Amino acid sequence: MNKTLKIVLIIIACIFVLGLLGGIIAFVVTGNTANADEYKLGNDTVKSIKAVVEKRQVASISTETSNGVTTKKIEYKSDNVQGDLLKYIEYLRNDGGFALTKDMDLSVTPSSVELGKMSNDEGNLIMMTIDYNSYGYTITIQKGKGTLSMY
């Protein structure tokens, strides 16, 4: 085997190993978030839907910070969307300190629910939007500076 071919094979092997390692890390991070009992945003925690209605299949997870606003987005698949959301929203309103910021009607599909509460960090608030359809829901939690207007 010539020297060039060996170098090419070593590079391909390194790329494969790095890709495999990246996949394992992504799987572990996704699994940890899917199994977490809380969503964490700095000094604030919000009980996760898994803690209220049991574990659901996670389709995607993302977290980003832009212009001082931290956004966490988790997409779930479910066979019982309305039942899950009814229990979760009831928990958020009764025990989680959240209030509706937009009227909701879970019988309308697709649609969304919006809730908010003041953050533990003074001058910040936490907004939660739950977009849903017949097959699942996406929970988007944002934390940033602001005030809260209740519906």
C-alpha cells in the first residue's frame, strides 16, 4: 500500500470515529433531557411533561441563547396529545406558578397554548408555548427580560 492511500484511510477512520463519538454524545444528551423531571433555564426550573404524564418519545431537542433570551425547544410524539396537555397545563397552572397568556381550546387541532410566569431572576420572565397537532407537541420555553400580561 502506498503512503497516500494509508493517509486517506487514516483520515477516513478518524472522521468515522469522530462521527460515531458525536452521535453517542447527541444520544446521551437527548436521552438525559427526555428522561429529565425538569427543564432548566439558569436559576429557574420547570417540571417537565415527563414528570407529569410519564415519558414520551422525544423527536428533537434544541437550546440556544440570542439577544439575552434563552430558548429550549423539545418536540414530543404522543398517542394522547389532548390528554397529555390537559394534565400538564393543569399542573402548570395549579402547581407550577404559570398563568395562561392566551386563551386555549385543546379541541382545536393544530393549535397552541401560551403560559407565562415571573422568573426567579428579577426582571425576567419565563414564557412557555406548546404547539400541538394530532401526533405530538413541541414545548418551547423562553427566559428573558420582560413583564407578564395575563389573559
